[in-house]
Amino acid sequence: MRRNLEGPIHQAILGYLRLQYPQAVVHHSANQTDVRGQAIARAIAKQKFMGMVVGFPDLMMLNQGHFYGFEIKAEGGYASPAQRAVGAAIIAAGGYWAVVRSIDDVKEKLGEWDA
């Protein structure tokens, strides 16, 4: 069984954002599936039909008219081409996007963006 290295980081960042920005909308969109075998193609097709965007950030925050997208990665992980493309589209639309590995990374990015 594969270890979920990003899960604890995700939970910590989610808790931090909800505590520090109680007025904000902080959301995780499930943009992957745990289905295996023959059912996976049907599950992915259904998710895409319902609007799933491959590469969408793990966590997003809407706060005071701004969109912040956080792609969460464990040490050694990197954003996929689809994740980088969505990140570029978010930035082009006036939002903020970054790959983060810790609460400190989130604090650093928010400090840069909100300066």
C-alpha cells in the first residue's frame, strides 16, 4: 500500500488557513479518484463530465476578492505538467498559485502576494 505523504501536510495547511482566515472560503476539490481496475475509466469520465479539471490545486482559498491556489507536495514531489498549466491559467486570470510543502511555505507566499 502506498503511503500518503501529502495528506498530513494538506491537513496542517487546511487547519492553518481556516484558523488564520475564518472569513475566507477554503476548499478542497477532489480531482482524483481512488477507484481501481475497470471502474476507473467510468469514474474519471463521470468526474470530468461533472466539471473536474485535471491539475486543479489541492486547496483553494477565496478571500477578499482574491483566489489563492495551493498545490501541496511532499519533499521531492513536483507539480505535473497539468498542474503547472492550471497554475499558469490561474495566474494569467489574476489569481495566485504556488507549490507548497509546509505551513511556512504558505505563510511565505501569502506574505509575498498580500504585500
